[in-house]
Amino acid sequence: MVENLLTDKPDETMELIQILLPLRDDRGQSFPPELFDNLAQELTEKFGGVTSFTRTPAEGRWRDGRATTHDDIVVIEVMADNVEREWWTLLRARLEHDFQQDEVVIRRQETERL
């Protein structure tokens, strides 16, 4: 029985796309929850689902000259059949504006649905 479940459906390669967003601006003020909610809704409509890791923020660190800077961040991810680079480029530019960032990291990795 278990063997049939494993062999009936072929492996499915997908793109896992992650967006790393700060929780607060440079003054330490939290971004409005609507920014995150609207993005999650947009991604759900486009990709059929979204996962948002918002309950326990991750910490991002980077070197800025000699100083180390950090942000509390959330990760929002979707799975897609392919990457529409132009769409993601436009989204990144919009998020950089909305979240007042020099750069918003959006990354992809090939993954396999089991």
C-alpha cells in the first residue's frame, strides 16, 4: 500500500521563493500589519498559497562598513512552477519603497515536493 503511494505520483520539482522583510523601520517603529497582510493576500491569489513565518522573528545581520547592523525579520514564502523574473523584480522594487529599504532580499531555490 505505501509503495503504491510512493510510485503513483512522480516527483515534482518546484521553485521555493522567499522574501525577507524587516519588522521595523530605521526609527524602530513597527510596520503596519496591513503591509504584510496585503502582500500575503497578493501572493495567495497569484500562487495559490503562502507561508508567513511571523510569530518568532528571525534576525538578519550584515556588515555596513565597520559596523554590524541587524534587523528582526519575517520570511514569507511561496512555491511556484517557474520564476517570472520581471514580476519579482517589480515586486522587489515596490517592497523596497513600501518598507523603506535599500534592498529587500528575495531568493529562490529549487525544491522537490514529496
